[in-house]
Amino acid sequence: MIAECGSFSTAALKLDMSQSAVSRAIAALEEELGVSLLTRGRFGAHPTLVGERVLHHVDVILEARDHIDREINLAKGLQGGRVRIASFRSAATHLLPPKIAEFCQRFPAIEVSLTEADPTGVEQALREGRVDIGLVPLPRSSEDFETWEIARDEFVVLLPATGQPIANRLTWTELSTYSFILYNYAECTSAVRNHWAKWGQSPKVAYEVKEDSTIVSMVAQGLGAAILPRFAALPIPEGIVVRPLPVPLERVIGAAVVANTLHPPAVFAFLDLLRGTGLFA
């Protein structure tokens, strides 16, 4: 890649690595081989004579690795099939799209579908066999599922901008002066209420609203404050001040499949992507 790009910095960008990591990797290889593979100077990085000869063998190795990957994928049944995913809205919007894009780029013959539902609906779709993988907040009370943590989502305080300075970290007492627009979704609301109650306070409730986007809009209009998971609050418009809770609170996002069920290779491959294991380690 460095030989192709002519510089460490351009190669690092294409590889999605830091320039120092690329430099260390080349330095370690040169030390192991005992030769200089690249010349470095004002006009970039270019292969030495021995580097040119090594590049030929590298191309052969990479081509062989591609053949190996194809053979392995074929053996694992990843040359076709489908993966059906269900997820609650904020994870479907902000967490899954780049994952699906990466998966489809690597396995273009596998069909991936995505359905949005609330966590209860995701569980029902899994039980009925309408989807293979569900994204849900953890923990789940049912033993029907096998689950893995794949992300964490911090709860944040959304406050209307009033032109007055707002402290970077508010106390529970200061938050109690606001009227809140609560998320009319039992899991999130219960988590917020229980977390707040631990510190001897309770929020003043002005509204209870079903849609998180409506809550964000209402805060922007000065109708109250809100506490939402960050994914649920995005995109955050102008006119809203975001602050952390006095004591941090997170929701755990997990991937779930029906337990004790034989899943096709494509499903396990997508689970590897979500967990950063196996093919995607």
C-alpha cells in the first residue's frame, strides 16, 4: 500500500490506521528481514531494489490469501443466504447501517434485511422465526435468547438553551428545578426514574411522549428538559444544551438470537461482525 500510494500518510488513510502504526509495522518488518524495504525522503516513500523484488512475492502471497478466504467462505456457506435483523429504532439508525455496509461489502451475495420494532416486538419476531438476530437493550428476563453485549449508550440530559450559562455538570438538585418530558417507553423511563431515586430525588414530569424525535423537538421549543440515551437523542438540533447526568447511566445494547437453535453460517458471520470476533476480530 505504501509503495502504491508513495507516502506513509496516504497509505495510513486508506488503511484506516494511524501513520505511526504503519511506520512501526514497516520498521518491524525491516528489522525482522534485516534489509531496508523503503526509501524515505522529502518526496515520499518508495521501494528499494530489494523492496521491489519483495513486492512481487507479497502480491503472490496476497493473491493466495484471497483464494484461501474464498475457499473458507465457500466451506462456511457464505456465498449466499440471508440475515434478517430486527432492532429498536435508535440502534437501527445509528449503530447498524455501517455494520450492514461492511458486511455487504465483504459478502455481497448474502441478503441482509432490517426491520424496526420496539424491544418487545423484536423479541416476538425472534420467537416467531421472522428474524434471525435482534438488537435489544440488556439484560433481558427471558431465557429464550442467547445474548451478547455489542455497545453501550450513555443517557444524557437535554436542556433548552435559554441564553443563560448552564454548568458543565449539574447536580440532582439543579436538575429538579426543570420540568421533564419523559420517554413513554417503560424500560428507559424506569431506568431513569430508578437511577434518580437512588439519590433521593424524583423528576417533575410535564409530558410523557412516545417518540424520541418528538421529545427532542419539544425540548428545542423550550417545553421542558429530557433524559434520553444519546442514540435516541440524535440528531441534536441547535437550541438544545447537552449535559451528562450527575452520576453516569448507560444502557447496554445487545445482540440476541433464539437459544438452542441451529443458525446458518451467514447469521454467525453477522454475529461475528457485531461482536468483533471470528472473521471480524
